[in-house]
Amino acid sequence: MRAVTSDDRRRGPAEAGDAPAPDAASLARLRPAQRRRYEGIVRRAADLFLADGIAGVKMTDVAQASGVGVATVYRYFGTKTNVAIAACTLLWREFRDAFATLGAPPEALADASGLDRMRDVLERAVRLYLERPEFIALLDEFDATMIAEHVDRARLAGYAAQVDSFYDACERVFRAGVADGSIRSDVDFPLFYRAATHALAGIAEKLVRGEILPSDDFSDAEREIACVVDMATAYLAPSFAGVAASGRKR
């Protein structure tokens, strides 16, 4: 990571110290013109972070791209970390919206089983990951930045809400599959969700970073991802129950 510079510590005239991330209540109090300025800064910051990473962008860069003074950026956000949180929250919201419109129209899956719909959800998520390598790389850096800076989880509530929207969508499909009998009822869904999404996101992140070890070979990456989706959906199928029970007895 880039060392903290004097630019990163600079504050506007009324912004001494690290201001908390703007919350819904404070944003609601903004006048229309202020809200447009705030959203414009977030949009420009998101574009810069996608292009150059969080460490490669200074607050002065954000200000210049947004057409405002750097003191204005500090007045709205307090720190570059808060800018990064707002920008990545926006990018997750756009990712979620793209996910909702990708793939077969809802009516095409109206009569599909819950298990088939779960496969569709996982495949759509992976497809979006592969189409947005800059986004995946930024998420990797964002996580590392939040850990390195010991950011309190409360400051990530809005960001987490966008990420968790995928959990809610998957859980609805899972419950539908249990109801129609295509998904076994003894599955620990939170565990399944974490394992499946972490595996798929991990592969996507490795693809973005590129081949590092001599044994790395991403020439067949799409089939590798399809294999993980196959394993995830096979695990949910009722036919897997006997295999799972046998494995637990060993």
C-alpha cells in the first residue's frame, strides 16, 4: 500500500480529525444541490478507484475529477477511507442492479425448480465477476484497506447492505427449492452461501491477479468456475444427502 501523504491528512477549515462516514440521516439533510455534488464526487471517485486503485488516488485527484475544491471533498467525507466506502458501496449497488437484469427473463424461470434457479443465480454472479475485472481487483484492495486501517464495522453498514442483498436473493431461491423438494432441507444455508460465494469470488480474484506460481493455469478458467457451480448445486440436491451423511460418519 502507498504510504499516507500530507495530502491524505489535509482537512478543510472545519474538518479537523477523522469525520465519520456520512450516514442516511446526514445525507437526507442535504439540499438537492448538495446531494448532487455529493453523488458526483462519489461517482468520480468510483471511476478513479477502478482505474488506479485506492492507494493510487489522492483526495486532490477526487476533487479535480469532481470539479470541486479539496476542502469540499473533506467537508462531505472527512477521510479518503470514507470516500472509498461510499464509492465501493455505489459500485456494489450497480453490480447488484446489473445482476438483476442479466440472464434469462424471470418468466423463463417461472416453472424452474429452486435448484435450477440457484444454478442460474450462481452463474449470473460469476458472469458479472468475469466481465468486471477492475471491480474484482478493487474489492480485493478495499478489503485489505479496511483491515489495515481497522475500520469499525459500523462504518461499513451501508456497504454491507449492498453485499448482503445477494445473500437475501440466494436465500429466497434456496427456500423455494426446499419447498418444491429440489433442494434438501438439512443444508446449513449460511454455511453453503459463504462457501460457494467465497470459492467463486476467490477464483475471480485469482484470475484478475494473473498466474503467479508455476502451477497456476487459468487457460481453462471458465470450466474451473463451472466445476465449482456444479459442485455447489450437487451439494444442494436431495441425492447428495446420503453421501453427506456417510462422510460425517467417517
